[in-house]
Amino acid sequence: MTPHQNTTWMVQVRTLLGQGFGVEDIAIKLECSVADVRREVEIYRQEGRIKNIARGK
């Protein structure tokens, strides 16, 4: 994780995912690498939270 990818960054990723943005769009919006966003999304999948995020919960 890079220095700017703190809790705020993680919340922004979750929020944008919940709004329907894809990882590439999120990376552009947050000015980070696609790989970083993909890693974060993979964590959500492993935790079983991706479905709730996708539903906006």
C-alpha cells in the first residue's frame, strides 16, 4: 500500500464500487494504480463483503 492509501482511500474505493464504478475508473479518479484497486477489491472478495458493497450496503 502506498502512503496515500489509508483508511480514507479505502472508504473511497468502497464508495465508488458501490456507485458502480469499475477498478480502472476508480484508479483514474483516485490517481492510483489499477493493481492497487484490484488488490483492495480482492480483499473485499476474500472477506465476503463484495456483494454488499455492490448492492450499496
